[in-house]
Amino acid sequence: MANYYEAVLEVLKSDKRFIAEDGTFLRNAVYEAAMKMDKDLISLLLNDTETQKRFFTDVGNVKVFDKIGFAWVINNRQFLPDSYTRFKNKIGLADEKGELITTSGKIELVFPYKDCVLEGGQTKEDQIRQEIFYNETLAPEEIDRLLYPKVLTKAKRYSTDGIKDALEFREDDNLIIRGNNLLALSSLLKPFEGKIKCIYIDPPYNTGDDGFGYNDQFNHSTWLIFMKNRLELAKRLLRSDGSIFVQIDHHELGYINVLMDEIFGIKNKVQIIAVKTASPAGFKTVNPGPIDVTEYILFYTKNKSAFRFKKGYVPVGYNKNYNLVLTRTGNVENWKFTPIKEVVIKEAGFTSEKEARTKYGSAWKVILNHLIEEYAFNHAENVVSIRDPHKPTDTVKQLLTQSRSIEHAIEYTREDGTAAYIYRGGALAFYSNKMQEINGELAVTELLSDFWSHISWAGIANEGGVKLKNGKKPEKLLKQIFDIATNPGDIVLDYHLGSGTTCAVAHKMGLRYIGCEQLDYGQNDVVTRLQNVIKGDSTGISKAVNWKGGGSFVYCELAKQNQTFVEEIASATNEESLLDIRKRILKSGFISYKVDPSYIDTIAEDYDSLSFSDKKSFLMEILDKNLLYVNYCDLDDSEYGISNEDKAFTRSFYKKG
């Protein structure tokens, strides 16, 4: 039959509303008509056998129009293709029988949200390549091969003894993998499925200037597919009692929330944590509206019933409700209570507050507040407040009523066996119960909530001795997460590693870690940072955890195959280099099985007429994307030239002898 898209186009052209005076087909007019369920358009599509079959479903005696599927078709690039697309189609995307897919009537286009894999990859922060959606319905074998475990190469062990070749992967090794994180995650499944306790990721936020540039007319869809593919693998890697934290800003918050509900289950959602990342001071209010100083962390468990929640505490200022000083004289009936203000004035050497005001004038209020806060901190075991008890029992209610008519405190025993006290219609709360050690120092605290404003983002640029212009996070933020979600020795994972904050914090806290990162940031790279950590880096959380240095980690890379060509194409600057790359690609034989190589030379003129940019795109697309990296099953194939050292390390990693 005729080209599927051309057949649809011919049907639509019969409606003059969709053709401009100069003969241009008005795609947007068709789309708008479809969205409005235009009767004439629907009748037109119903009267054609092929379009009726494709765009209508029988429900009883009624034919229901699939307007979303129809919209997908007319907005697809294959519909009204540009010159480059027409050229690409000449090469021939073939099915298993050798017939051109684009001329086949078997194709069923699927909206990008459904059943797709977007590999996603870049070699430099400023290099974005157009990606391909692998549809699970049309290309399951391609996806399987794409996600096969990969060969690992260039393995090095970094420790206090220096840098040495790594010929084996040990059970307690920390690991950094350089390469595409989707493929790295799929390679981690065999040795680490169900073993990761906590995952933290700080993915690209899809803001247009954050490194996520996988351009597509369905922008949110592209980003969500990119995230979905990786989150599905991440879930498999988590322990049954594991958790995942995803940091994002407001641009994609709603989308990622729905996606994570789907993948991890609404019942396993713990919280969306709002994190204050900046102060409005100093911002230029160019645009109207509230100033953006907040990011969000989505906190999910793999199985909430198996997850063991740990209390978190944050430092706070003096709580003015604690306004009494307890003097313990004899038994509880003889205890004395004095307002803290009176005690502080007396300790400061004044007989009255009037005397203090006379000496200090308007500064007295500030001085008094400081003295009270200092006294409460240093005498916390005897500074108390009177408050309403939480869920009082009938016995406690009786004691509360009784205490209103007497002058002394009443002691009683809680259900857990501890002593508690009632005084003047309320329960005594001791300031000492608000004291906790935070980051190595004793502080007045309150329970951690879903709003984190206690972590400063100022001065983090030089943490770890590295810098990252897009999205570096404070070490204290990761410590806060690990404090509530992990125990020493647990394994944590970050597959959007950036400059390596996650791994640096895990190293200092005695956690095992795995980090995946595709980009190499040179002197600001994770390897540099972790070397600094081993040497005793004193920044970040080092003081809080008394970090002095030590430990080790293993670095390795996914073994490149066609990925080498990808990087060369992206970096090519002239026709001569591009011609050389083209010759080597065709000679290698590692091109897509959908491409007919014998036909390429016969249309050389068509290729030559392409722009330099389109030539690069063409070479990128004829590469077999399943062969960007060497699969583990091809480890011993001499064609790939894997060294004995790399073979030994790879086998050790996958536990194969």
C-alpha cells in the first residue's frame, strides 16, 4: 500500500479548510479541528477505510474517535517530513522481513508516555544529541540488548596508598562508574539488585538551562520518559526496606510526583520536603511574583511497612515557653518554681529589672534575651514549661484537675515506667529534652518537619575542593537525608552524581556508595573530590563527623564501542573529519540493522546536499545505539579488543569466573 502517512495526508487534503492558498497543508488547523471534535473532519475520516480502521474503535454500535492517537500522527515528524527526514527514509528503516517500516501498514504509533525507553546521553555539558525513543512494543529485542550488562574498563583503586590498577571488585568496595547512567543502572542489577538502602538523585530539572536538552515537541514527556526508565531500574535496586529521595524544583514537581506515585505506589509516598535554598535578599525582582527560594525533595520508600523511620532533629532558637526555673528542694511537694527572668536578673547582679534598664537603656531588652537563652542552655535540666499533655489518659486528666487547686507539683508514672510531673493544670516539660547533638555540637532542637530551612547553602562552592556551576548541593543536606534513612555500612546510590556530594558524604559517614556520572568535570570531577576526602578533606560535614581521612574507592568506565563514534561526531568541526568518521563507521559494520548500507553510496548526492549539521545527525542515527558500549556477553569476542585486565575485573564484578 502507499506510505501510511501519505495516505492520511491525501484524505485530509480533500478538505479545503486544511489547504492554504499557496498549497501549504495547515497542520495546526487539522489539530484544532480534531481537538474540537469537528463533525466534518470526523465524517471525512470515517468515510475512508484505512483512517476509519486506524482512528476509530467500536464500542457497541458506536464508533469512538481516538483524537489523541490522531493528534500524535499529524504531529509526528514522519508526517510532512522535512528534506532530511525524506533522505533518511531513502536509506531504509527495515522490518524483520527487509520491508521498509515507513511504507508498512503494520505501524501503530504510540504516545511517548507509554512503553518507551529514552537512552539519553551526552559527553560534554554543552553537547546534546538528539535521542531515539525505543518503543517496547515495536522493538523489545533492541531494548533488551540496549540494557544488557556492559563490560567495565579502566578500573583503578584509589586509597591512601595511591592509585593502583584494580583487577577485582571486592564485596566492600565503593564504586564510581563513568558512562551513560541508564546502562550503568542496568549493569548494576546483577550484583546489586535488592541491596541498595538509600538512593538520592538530583536530576536535570528540565528548565532549559540545566543540561537537559533532549529536544522534543512533547517536552515534559521526553523528560518523564528519561526519568521513568531510570526510576524503574532504581526501584529494583532498592532493598525492601529502602528509600529514595528525588530533588527537583517547581518546573517538573507535579509531573515527577505523579510518575513516582505510579512507579513506587501512592501508599509508599512518605513526604514532599520543601528545602529553602536561598534568601530573597539580593535578588533582582525583574519578574512579578514571589521570589523562588525553594526546591523540593520527594521521599518514597519501596515498602513503607518494612521501612524503619528514624527521628530527625534540627537546631532552633530559644523557646520562650520555657520560662520557669525549677529548684529541687526535697521531695516533689517542696519543689520551687521561679520565673527565669527573675533568676537571670539576679545572676546578672541586679536587684531589679528597673536597675538593669537604668544601666543599659534601650539595649537592655537585647541583653536580657541573650542572658535568658544562655541560662536556659546551660541549665536545661532545671528550665521547664507548663503545657497541655499529649493525649492524656483518664488518670492524667484527674491529676490535671487536682493540680489546679494545690500549690505544689504532682509526680506520676507513665505507662512506659518513666516519671512525669503535673503542675498548676499542666504537664511539666524539661528544656533538656529539647537538647540533641547536631553536626557534632549540642543544640536546642525540634523534630524534623517537611520544611527544611536549617541548612545553609552559603559558602558551599568550595566544599570538597571542587566546583559545579549547575546544582551543587550542601554536604549537610545529604547528611540530613542519610541520618534519617540509613545505618552505618548501608549502601547508597546516586546516578546523577555531578561533582560527587552524595559519595563524599557517604564516605565520611561510613556508608558504602555507588555513583554514576557520564560527564567528566576535569579538576572539579567526583574522582578529584573523593581523592580529597581520602586525604582528609576538612570542608562540609568533616567537623561534624570528625573526619580525618582514609578509605578507598574503585573507579571504572563502561567500555565504549559506538560511543567513541558518538563523541567524535559531536566534536567534529569540518567536512573532512566528518568524511573520515563516516568511512570508519561503515567499515566497522556496527550500524543499525534497519539501515541498508549497500544503498548509502548510491545516493551520495543526496548526502552531499545535506547541511553539515544534518550530516552529523545522519551519521549519529545510522549507528547501532545498542552497540554504544560493549555488552558483557561479548567480553571474549576478539573483535572488541578487551584486555585481560578488564576481563578479570568485569568477571569479578559480575561474579563470573
